[in-house]
Amino acid sequence: MSEVIVVTSGKGGVGKTTTTANVGTGLAAAGKKVVLIDTDIGLRNLDVVMGLENRIVYNLVDVVEGSCRVKQALIRDKRYAGLYLLPSAQTRDKTAVNESQMKKLIDHLRDQFDYILLDCPAGIEQGFKNAIAGADRALVVTTPEVSAIRDADRIIGLLEANAFEKIDLVINRMRYDMVKRGDMMTVEDVVDILSVGLIGVVPDDENVVIATNQGEPLVGNHTLAGRAYKNICMRILGQDIPYLDLDQSISFWTRVTGIFHKSQEGRV
Amino acid sequence: MRLPNFLKRKSSREVAKDRLKILLISDRVNCSPEVLDMIKQDIAKVISRYMMIDAENMEIQVSKSSSRGRGNKNPSLYANVPILDLHKIT
């Protein structure tokens, strides 16, 4: 049974692409066959975050227009067995693809993959409609900020109107030092306001920037964000993973030496 | 005794939460906070004909459905009207 997951947020810059890259990579590392589809036509980014930008020959628009076969456009990630990327077109716009074309493409890919992840563009226009058209479930990414939460609420409303039953929340860029000072909404606040199920909390971690610089997803490594993304993957796979209390998981020695930045406290 | 300023002031977290709650009510019904306030005042006016209510502390809320994603999809309006005196007409 394959599952099609759309990663969406409404607001731009909250971490949709990073989440798609890391969750996809994590699922592939767990032995699943995964394809990541960048549906942001005209502003493609998933290829650079994955570090596969130099290997693009064909793209999503070529596939739906029939200029190439699906197989020709899929880029195999050599680092993980079973991980593929279908890049978006950079020189076209969102009207180049419609919802029925997306559905057809996804139905074709369902037979070959365990997980199909769709990186949704920001906004609620055609690109969003395309991205959700063939999806079974949604990951809504937000940050603990008013603007991002407002947009996430709008997106959740639209997903519900489109009969989505599995909508899960990813809270990104959580800063526990700010929460402690009373200057950032807590995980509970955000979940309470949006009233959807939580699937993961990713702390604000500079390693995400470093990983993006290098074009290497950080899921599963020792960094806090890497661990948080791995936990999200495990939860997607149906495992009951407790939220780590990072105050305890940081060892006494690292506390003493102060290697860990203050913001690396909390839960993931 | 006057409390020091930092004790009285709401944390920015609380400010954000309160603002969002009000904002999302109007977002969800697609009408402005002013319209919602007018609805609230009208409800208060009607109920005041029959009983004494605390119009200052009444709350109205619009939710998309009783629990998200399940059951009927129609939005519903909840009004929480504190009654001061059931039999006294204001």
C-alpha cells in the first residue's frame, strides 16, 4: 500500500522543502521506496536542498506533457537505496500542470513506491490545488509565529474542505530558550489553537542551514533537528515514538562543557 | 501596592495566543471582527429582553464543526452568555 503525503504550510519559508527532504530521506533510510515530487513550478528548491541539482535532465512539466517517460525524469539518489526525486520546472509557471494531470501521475507512481511525498508551493492557488489533488494525507508545517499559524489554519480549513482525514502538524523552528522566557508560544499553545494532531516538533537548529548549504539531508544524524526528523519518520511509519525531553537527554558532560547551545533544550 | 511593571505586563507569548484566537475566529467565518462584534451586540440585546445578562463578559465563537474533520461540516456559532438574574428584565 503506497501512501501519498503532501507537505504544505500556506506561508512561505517555514520549512516545507526541508521537511520534505528530511522526511523523504528518513523514510528511504528506513528501507522504504520513496519518491519526492517538487510541485513548486517556477521556483524549484527541493533539488538543491537534496543536493541533486546537477543531475536534472527532465522535470515534472516534461512528464505531464508527455515529452519524456516518468522513469527518465526520476533522479535516483545514490546515497540511499530507493530514494528518487522528480524535480520541478524552473522556467514555467504554475498553470503548466493541472489537477487531473497530477492525479494521473501519482496513480502511475503508486505502483512503484511505498511513499510519494509532494513538496507544495506556498500560497493557496493552482500550485496548492495541484499538490493536494492526489494526496492521501497532509503534513502541515508551521512555526510558532502568528503569521505562520494563521496561514496554517487556513490551509487546514482548505484540506478539510477537500475531505482530508489525515492531517498532521509539524512545528518547526521551536526555540525552547524563548519559550522559557515566555516569548514564544509553546507546542501546546499551537496544537490547541490549530486543533489538529501533532506529529513532530523540530527545534531551531543551525545545523539545518549547514545541511542545506551542503545539500545533504540531516535526518537521523546526531543533531537535534536530525533526531526530530527521524522521529517524525518513525511516527509516519506508525510507531509510537515518545517526545524526547531534551533537558534530560543532554548529558551531564555536554552541560558542563557548554558545547550545546541554549536553544537546544526541549523536546523533539 | 503597585505591582512592578514586568509583573503586570502580559508575556509576548500570551499576547500572540490571544491575538491569534480572535483572528482565527473571524478568519474561519470569513467575516471581520467588527461584524462579529455587531452580531454579539445584537444577541445581547435580544436576550436582555428576557433576562439580565452580563453583556461585558459574553463570548461568541465560531467553529467549523464540533470536532475537526469529523461529523457535520457546517460551522456553528457558540455564544457563552453569563446570566446575572434569570427573572429580572433589564
